[in-house]
Amino acid sequence: MRLFCVSGVRPPPSRTFLRKRNFPMEPSRNWVAEPVRIALLGCGTVGEGVVRLIRRNAAMFERKIGAPLVLAGVADRSLKPDPSLGLDAKLITRDSAALVMRDDIDIVVELFGGHEPARTLILKALAAGKDVVTANKALLAEYGDEIFRAAGKVQRAVGFEASVGGGVPIMRTLREALAGDRHRAVYGIVNGTCNSILTMMTEHGSEFAQALAQAQRDGLAEADPTLDIEGHDAAHKLCLLVTLAFGVRLKPAQVYTEGISQITLADINYARELGFTIKLLAIAKDDGGIEARVHPTMIPSHHLLTGVSGAFNAIYVHSEALGPSMYYGQGAGQMPTATAVMADILEIARHRLAGARGGAHPLGYPATMVDRARVKPMDDVLCEYYLRFMARDRPGVLGSIASILGRNGISIASVIQQGRGVETTVPVIMRTHEARERNLKRALAAIRRLRVVQGAPAFIRIEERL
């Protein structure tokens, strides 16, 4: 932090003096903190929101931190001067590396997304003594260990609140508000695209393809929605949640990941009949080994997470002392995400102005204390299951299926069997008691070989005791 004197006397080295507006002060205390200067890398949807907040709330931010926040430069290959944003040509550059290395920059805000050049620029910024704010969950999930260790060595901050949950302050909550507790499980609805699609299927009776097309028309799904609908975006976010909640390092490749593209309207309706709702959940549990999985999940229709609809996100945390708690809000969009970015900027600015280094433990642990997670194999996970078979309408079919399940240690909790009709095949719906995943897969492989069963059996995991 830099101070300049307005009374001609040098400040004592151990103290920081800030001038308070409209407040009479002694001449020896008449010091003014220089602005905190921000470099913005990427001015897309979220970056534009950050610019608007800095412009709109400049006076409030100055009051909150005791110094002005100044947008000193914006790196973007396609951005042009925009009077509505307050951006003129002098602020805009295509040379992001030069902007990051400027001596007058205090905080670098990375909103490019992707792995490169974001990773290289963040490491350069940290090495140059800058603090960093990013919303890049894919980068942090894959290269977070390298980035956080680099930040720890130079004691600089890495703010990443916007990387999970949009405007939901879950990172700060796990790192600070819940730091005194031991966490046992985290359940997250952390992808607004999938949640919107499943909401449309549940509330409006749409099939998956119809719901996806509507989400794309509404701007809730990308033209290529693979990253979202196949669960990869949620898996990236789960890696960060696991580190904050359990203090271990996890890579996306270690997360069992399954998307929602195979969910049918029939599954939605049968789930309702059984008393459940289907959500794409990011699930992490600490039970001697870390369970880390993303997949469609049936949850009780009376549970709080069931009411999280549309693009909203929610993270449900089970802690030993506190018990269950849920954090809910808008999980995507320009202004909710920009608000999370600004929260990190303000927190870091306060530390800089106080002469403190607030970036030593951005994960809630020293980076050197975060070990690689010991992940429980998916085959060892215990769940209840929803099963759906298409079987020929013949006597003894149910008994054949039940016999194979029983031989594999799987007991049936309930059955829904359609009445006989003109169709040659009918759906058989079962809910099982808790079983090990490897046993279920072995049983389903045997059931599929039955001549009376048509096509591949479908199954969805059930989490009844969240």
C-alpha cells in the first residue's frame, strides 16, 4: 500500500493513517490512502458486471474500505470503448501480460476463464506481488494446488468466491464462518443449467430435449451444453468444496461424474410417485475416505433442496456441532457473480490498506497442509437405488428380476408395476434398500441378459437421509 502526505510530515512506519471525509482531524493525522488499483482480465458478461458495480457503487466502496477503488486497466481482445460502461480507449489493452506486470496494479481480477493464459497470468501476478481474484473454477480445480502454493510463498491473496455458487457466499462461509466445526457431508445444487432443465421437466412435464431447447432459448444453456448437462461443471465446483470442507486436494478426474441427459419424464413422474424429486447433486462425504460424486439423485420431496428451482443454487452442509445448514441464492448471471467478485476485491483491499497480508490461507489451511484426498472407489459407495426395467409382459418376470437382485445382496423396498395392456413390454419400477454399488452393477448386468428384459436397465441413486 502507498501513502502520500498532505501536511509535509512523514507518517510513522508502524501506523497507517487515512483521511476521513468531512471529519476535522489534527494536522499530523491528515493522511490520505492512495487508491487501490485493479486490473481486469476479461470483460465478458461477468467482467462487465464488475465494471458496472465499481462505477455504480464507487462512493460506497470508498466508505467501506477507506480508499477509492480504481479500475486501472482492462485486458480484452475484442473490447471497444463503451461510454455506457465508462470505459475509454486509455483503459483498454490487448496486452494482458503487460497489464499484470504494471507497478501501479494492486489486484488482478482474472475473468478470462479456461486454463491458459489464465494460469500463466495468475502466477505472474502473484510473483509480482499482486493479489488475485478469479471466478475460474475449472482452472482452480485442475491447477489450484500450484496456484495456492505460489500465493502462500509470497503471502498474497487468491479470492475465488465467485467460482462456486455465483452469488452464494459458500467459500467464505466454509473458510471462516464454519471454520470451528468439522464437516461430514456437503450436498450441492451448483449448476443452474441442469437445475433449470430438471425444474422444467418436473413442473411443466417437458421431456429432456424440450427442456434443454427452452433453456438455450432463455440463455440458461450454452449452444454446446455438454460441460453443464454431463456434470463436468459441477465436478469442478465440487473439487473446491471438498478442499474448503475437508482440507484435502481433489482433481476432477477423481470425481465420479454423471450427467442428466439420460433422465426421462417417466423417471421424473415415477420419482414423484415414490415421494422423491430428481436433482443433479454434487455430493461429498468424509467417512474414513472421501466420497466425491456428481450425478442425478432422488431426494425426498419434503427436503429443503427440493424447493431450489430454476437457475438458483444451494449448498447443504452437515457439520458435527452445528448440524445441517443450507446456503441458497442465485447461482449464475452477470450481477450475482459480479457481486461475489466484488466481495473478494473489497476483502483484499481492506487487508492491503491495513498493511496486512491476508492471502496466506485462502483455502482455510496453509497450502502445504492440504494433502491429496483419499477417495473411496465408487464401487464401494452405499446407496439406495431407483431401478427401471422394460420387460415383456409375461408371468414370472418380477420374480426373475428379484431373484437376481437377492443373489447379489440387494433387497427390494417397493415395486411399481404397470397393469397389463396391449404393449409387448411394460416398465417395472423398483426401489431398493441400501446396497453397495458394485453389487448393483453386477446384478444389473445379469438382469440385462434375461430374454424378458428389453434394453439396458436404468438406475438413479437415492439420498434419503441428507
